[in-house]
Amino acid sequence: MGNQPQALRRFRLRDIVEDRRIVLMLALGFSSGLPLLLVLGTFTLRLAFSDIDVRAIGLFSYVALPYSLKFLWAPAIDRLNVPVLGARLGRRRAWMVTTQAAVALCLTLMAFSDPKTHLALLGLGAFLVAFCAASQDVVIDGWRIDAAGSDFQGILAATSNLGYRLGLITAGAGALFIAASGGWMLAYLIMAALMLVGMVAALLAPAFDTARVAVAETAGHSRLWSMRRAVLEPLTELHGRFGAALWGILLLVALYRLPDFLSGVMASPLYRTLGFDLKEIATVTKLYGIWVGIAGGFAGGWALARLGLFPTLLLGAFLAAASHLAFAWLSAGAPEIWRLTVAISIENFCGSFAGIVLIAYMSSLTSPAYAATQYALFSSLYALPGKLIAGASGFIVQAIGYPAFFVLTSLIGIPVLALCLAVGRRGDGTNAEAAPAIALVQGPNPAGNRVAGAELPSTARAPGAA
């Protein structure tokens, strides 16, 4: 049942400490960030220190493809209920608990798989972790979008990003320190146990489930027809707003972070090749580097507020590509800690700056009526080309060497900048224009917290909220 309408008011700073959505978003962000490095950076380090061939390490980047393909099953998660749990917890909370429990089980499988004797089983476990974690991200993004009005989305996004970074620190530096002293099995078992943080948050979270699906269903139509609508309607809505420019926008989203995905797979083998040990890598890249990344994220948010979306989009594209020259410089010199620190500082700051800008840009492209599915499409697409090409990165490094490889990844920024100039402005103001049309179709304030107008509610509750 929906809540009674609330008086609209502007966001207040004290909402940060008074509103429980902040703490819940922090924990859910942590749960979202924790699995990522366990199938990417930490995972490739595990392979590198098990003396797996660099070409095989590059190919294992494909196990993370579900992060880039989650838009394929996002409509099902957005529309279908988990049996038994769905009736008790609500659709989003039930999916969160289910996917989090599945991630923990699959991490346990990875813990007991030795790369030297059960490499295929370890790869299967990593693929299943990526699939379940990507599904969790779909639900958490949908919960975040439904949980607050437009003026509160920035706060929830920043809180989610902080929790996400804390998850990266835990799965990066934390897992490496544990592995250095107690072995990889213990490290992965502890990471599996830490998924309880997200499960507890999901159980405590209000059930921000909108009534849109129930209203949109028409009697007499099959479930297959409903799923077809769930997939096609978000796409046709995007095309209706952007027209032919949508193809350029999709290409920009797909290529914006491509240099990062290509270089990221080969960063861990580079550290191993240069002679750094696990504790040095953990301290500089996974602990210090994450905090530099948090600073870069805040800098991106500040730039968005001061400069606007389009100028910051251009700046982020330039910084993200140019920063890879720092890795080329690192790979051409001696294995000294200060050199590693400088390279990580530049790469993590610029990469996080660009990441926050891309999140803001993708969010500006979505419609409130299809927020979860459309955002899943964009957030999947931005990683897909990098994930597909990254599998060949080990072969490229073997052919041309690390310095030339990182120079090559930085040059990809040139066509990205051209795309920004061509279509980067098309995301500005589209949601504001679309809001009246959406209201006509759905009725006023369908989610209980999305109201068109100059003044938006910061703490209005969605239907089903406490």
C-alpha cells in the first residue's frame, strides 16, 4: 500500500545523520563492491602468484562478463518475485538476500579451488560469483533509485560509492594481507562471510517496491508477453527521447572507460613482473590507492556541481585515458615503491573521477519509469567492449611489451573525446523533459518520491516504506 503524501521540502544536511537510508546504502554499497576484485584484480594476482601464464590470465578476464551482460536478465529481476521470500520480504529485498547468499556460496567454492590443480573449477566459481554479484547490483541500483527523490540521489550515490570503495579495500588490501599470512583459502572464506553485511542491510531495508508493474499489466496477456514488454519498453522509450542520437550515446557509454578495462587486467601481472611482493601491492594499490580513488570520486562530484555535466564529461574522458601513461612510465623503470605510489596515485584518482562522471551521465539518461532496467543497460554496456577485448591483452603485452601496451590504451581516449563533443550534451535535462510525459502515463508520483517541479522531496517515502 502506498504512503500518504508528504509535504515537499528541500534536502537538509542533517538528513545525512538522521535518515537510515544513508547507513543502509553504505552497507549495500559495501556488499556490491566486495565481490568485484575477487574475480578481477585480486583474482588475477592469485593466478599470477600461482605462476599461471600471462596469456591465460588475460583470458580469465572473461569470467567477469556477467557484469557487462546483466542488462539481459535485469528485466526479469525487475519484474519477477523470488518464490517464498518475495511474499515475505518484497521483490527487491528478496532478490538482494538471494543474490548475496549465492555470492557467499560461490566464494566458498573459489576458496577450496587450487589454481594449480583445479584451475577450471576456480574459473567456474569466479564466473558464478560475477553472475550473482552482477544480479545483486541490478537490485541495489533499483532500490537506490526507488528509495529517494531526485535531490537525495546524489547523497545516496555518494554513500553507495563510499561503501563500494570500502568493499574494494576489503577485497583488495584485506584479502591480500590475509593471503600473505594465512593463504588464499582463508582469504576467500573470510570474504564469503563478509557478505553477511549486505544481507543484514537488505533485511533491515524498507521495501521500496513500486507499483508500476502491477499497473502496467493487462489482464488476458501471458507472462511471456509481459516479459517482452519489460525488455522492449525501456529501449523504445530511450529511442523515443533521443532518436538516432541514441546510437552515438550508446557508443560513448561503451567506450568511455575502455582504456581502464584494458589496462586493469594487465596491472597485476605487471606488479608481479616488476618484482613487488603481495604486501607491497596490497599497501600501495589496494589500500592507499583506494583512498586516492575516493578522493578522485569526490573531485568528480565537485566538478559536476561547479562545471556542469558536459564539461566534466570531457575532462573525465581526457584524464582517464592520459592517466595510463603513468603505467607506461612505471613499467619502463626500476621496481621502486615511490614509483608505484606515483603511478597508482595518478591512475586511481583520474579513473575514479571519470567513473563518477560516467555514473552521473548514465543516470541522466534514464527515465524514472524504467530506471532499473535502463541503468542496468548503460552500466552493462560501459564495461562490455573492455571485457571482450581484455581477454587478448596478455597476447598484446607478450608481443609489444608493457610500456607500448599502456601507451596504446591511452590513445583510445582520442575517439572518446570526439564522441563527447558529438553527443555528450544530449543527456542534459532529458529527465526533466520526460517527467511530465511519464506522469501522464503513470499518474502522479507513482513511486511516492518522484515529483516533477522545481522543488523535489528529499525524504519522501516510496510505497511500502516504513
